[in-house]
Amino acid sequence: MNPYQAPLKDMQFLLEQVFDAQATWEQLPAMADVVDMDTALAILDEANKISRDLLHPLNRSGDEQGVVHKGNDIITPDGFKEVYQQFSEGGWVGLCGESDFGGMGMPKMLGVLVDEMNYSSCNSFTLYNSLTAGAALCINAHANEELKQTYLPNLYSGQWAGAMDMTEPHAGSDLKGIRTKAEPLDDGSYSITGNKIFITGGDHDLTENVIHLVLAKLSGSNGISLFVVPKISVNADGSLGEANGVTVGSIEHKMGLKASATCVMNYDNAKGFLVGEPDRGLVCMFTMMNYERLAIGLQGLGNAQAAYQMATDYAKDRLQGVAAAGSATGATSDPIIVHGDLRRMLLTIRAMTEAGRALSVYTGKQLDLAKYASGDVQAKAARYVGLLTPVSKAFLTDRGLDATVMGQQVFGGHGYIRETGIEQFVRDTRIAQIYEGTNGIQAIDFLGRKITYDNVATLTEFVAEVNASIAQLTQANTEHKAMVSQVFAELLTTANYVNDNKKTQPALVNACAVDFLDAFGYALYGYFWLLMADKASSHEDASFAAQKQFVADFYMDKLLSKSQYHLSQVNQGDKSIMAMPAEMF
């Protein structure tokens, strides 16, 4: 299997030409003195080396070896600890972290591209630092100054790791049923007692401490609060103290991500510290949850890119059959890339992956504006972040799994055996549709809260901006522009249908949400392909420009209509879905 190579040229194209990142950074005072395009490209180049030379070699061996629960210790596969130390010393854990506490303060537009590289290289490894960055974000947003000073520097440096502790055996996505309790102590801290399951990175040997963000109920309250609970207590001077009653009951034995420690966690009178206000824990935790939702979308995207590279390399080398029109060279067998069905799969993976990367950078741009801009610009960006986060998580991971399965199909029988490596990506990607809120939940949030909650106002605003942008494209195919605008018009019509009937048909949103999110995703990718084809027309590399136009044509001919298919499903309503009595299943 060839080493992973980040698609740096595509990444640079998105930053420089498609989304003009330099102009965005220049208009944000907090960014203007931190990053410019030269700095960003240097970071991407270095990140490519890290992902290729350090992370990628761990992927296969980590899957083969897995994590081990031995006594009170969780042992990661050979090489993980040493690479994590190098990774942390390079500042990568705190790449987008707050500079006041030791982070590098880089924009999210850049961070999403680095995350994609890392997931393409080694999913399991990347989850550890992703959760740490998310925990730091939550603490910075909601904790008091003392907790920030105590925990953020060591999280951003990678000396400590972070974990998100929500799920319990009897309370998965429905968190109001959690039973973990918090009792107030005389010193203002709390005693935390309970159990959690499916805790990614709950414990490991990569860092000297693991800082848990734990949801629990205060004694006498049905509300949910959030607490910082270190595995090892932290003294007033910042040094580590005694064990804090945080232990691993067991590790989960999973389909994939075998080098990622997914733990059953026990809290026995562990000392914790309240984050934010009592009974407002979910509001605080969702700062981290939404960060992780985008990160998991990037996992799906990164795996799709890896699958494309592996499948394309194989299709160019594997000799089998002769081209339908006869071999151009007179050979008795041709590389399988000459066959139409193989090209269909490879082009589908490529078209969806490149548009998915555009979605990730565009979402990163909205996050940067929501954080650093002001006034109407900030407010609009915040609305768009709410709109795009469930789409980024669900659509990127659904299509990411599709891509890995298609990549495996390109390999034929060789894709089903371990030696080629593609089957690991199928296994590793499958969980991405499930954790951090299943994709069905993402779709219900998207349609029920982000689309119809404000009576389609945000979507209407977004579509108007898309249409205004399309009108300004001078080099994109005119027919393609009309096709994408038509799809967005139909999307708005369907959204208004759901909004008008949501009260009289209470199951409508739940039953049709996945189809609506998919319809939006395919429409949005059509818009991104218009942008990319338009901007590529003036690219200095004629071959690069031609590739973009070929793939854009394929998307418009073969994939954009999937949006209209999914809208047709929504317009059929929920009657046939809800009609059959439960006992007949």
C-alpha cells in the first residue's frame, strides 16, 4: 500500500481561490497578525509530512495490535506514545487553540484541512488529540478563569488529554435519563459517582493525565450539569497529586478503530469542578459536541480521500479484461481503470470528496467569522454554523462510508482481505455515522431545529446568498448554473411544505429528515462544484483546470439529481412510514 499523500494542491486551491481565505483573515483583527497564506501553506506542508511519515505508519500496526487493558492501565499500540509526544511537541494539539493559554490560535479554515490529513493517515491516533482539542474548547468557553488556568495550558501542549463523558448504559442519545450524581463538598468542588460507557480516549498511556468532562445530576435536581474531573488530581501549584477515583471498568471490543481506547468509566467519589451554571451542562457540553461533530465529519472525509488514493492506484496497476472498444495498445489485458463501472465508482468518490472538502473549509470559514467577526457578519455566520454543523457531520460520514465501500469494490476480492488495507477503512469509518449523535439525530436537528424552527428563515437567507453567488460566476457552465439554482428552489419549496404541515403531521420531520438533509447536501455540493469549476478556469495549471471541469461535469450529469430524488421522498410525506402498527414489524 502506497504512503498517504495529502492533496495539497486541492487544499491550496480552496484556500486561495475558491474561498479567498486571505481576505477573510485580513478582515478579522484577531487573525490578521496571526496567519497569512504563506504561513498557512507552510503549515499544510509540514502537516503532510507529519501525517505521512509519523501517523500513517501506525495505522495498520495499530489496527493489528489494538489497545490492551492490563490491571489499571490502558496500553496503546507500539509507537503511539512516542509519536504522540512528537505530535504534541510540534504544537499540533493546540493548532487552533487559544494563544492566551499556549495554543497556536490558527483559523478553523486551516485546521479542518490538517484534521482531514490526520484522519486519512490514522483514525485511531487522531481521535485522541481531537477530543483533547474539543475539551479545551469547552473549558475555554464555559469554565471560570481558575479552571482555564489550571487545565488549558497542559491540554493545548498535549501533556494532558481530554475526554467527553456523556453516555450511560440506560441513557444513550436521551441524556435526561443519566444517573451519575454530583454531591457538593465543603471546598466548593463536587463528589462525582456513577458510570459511563463508550468513552473514546477514556484512558490511555499517551499522556500523564486525562481530563474528563462529565455530565452528572446535582443531588436533588433533575437538571444536568457539567464537571471537570481529572483522572489524577491537580494540586494548587499545578503539579499532579493522587488518583482521583476515576477508573476503567473495561474496554469495548469494536468492529474498527481498534487502536482507540473506548472505555467503560467508573467514578467513585471522584472530585469534580462545576463548569458553567448548575443544570446548564448540556448547553456547555454541546460546545464540545458540535466541535466533535465537525471533527467526525472530517473523519468521514479523510477516509474517503484515503480510499480514493488506494483505489485509484490499484485501478491503474491491476490488469484485467480489455477495454470495451478494444485495447488501445493491443494488449491482452488492460488496467481496470479503462472500464466504465470502475470509472463510475472512482469519479463518484472523487466528486463527493472534493466537494466535501469544500464544505469543510466553508464551514471552517463560518466558524472563524462567528468567533472573530462582529455585528451582522458574526450573527449571520453563527446561524450558518448552526445550519451546516449537522450536515457536515452526517453527510460527510454517510458519503465517507459510501466512498470506502466503493473503494473496496474497486479492489474486488482483494478488497475483502486484510493485506490490501482498504477493509480497515470500511471498518474504521462505520462508527462515524453513529457516534457524536447518530446521523438520524443530526438530520432531525437539521430539519426540525435549523430549518423549520425559524420558519425556514435561515435556509431562505442561505439560498438567496447562494443564488447571488451563482449569478456572479462568469466561467461556470450556464446550464449547470441553472440546474443548481433549480434544485435550491425545489429545496425551499419542500422545506416550506414541511414547515406548513409540521403541526398537523407531528411525525413528518422525524420520518423525512434524513432525505431532506441528503437533498440539501447534494444541492450544496452542486454549488461548490460550480465555484470550483469557475475558479479553476483561471488556474495556472491547465491539467488541474481540466480535471476540475471533468469532475464537475460528472457531478452535474450523474449526482446532482440525487437531490431531487430525496426531495421527492420528503414530498411523499410520512403516511406510509407511520401507517403500519408496531406489532406488525
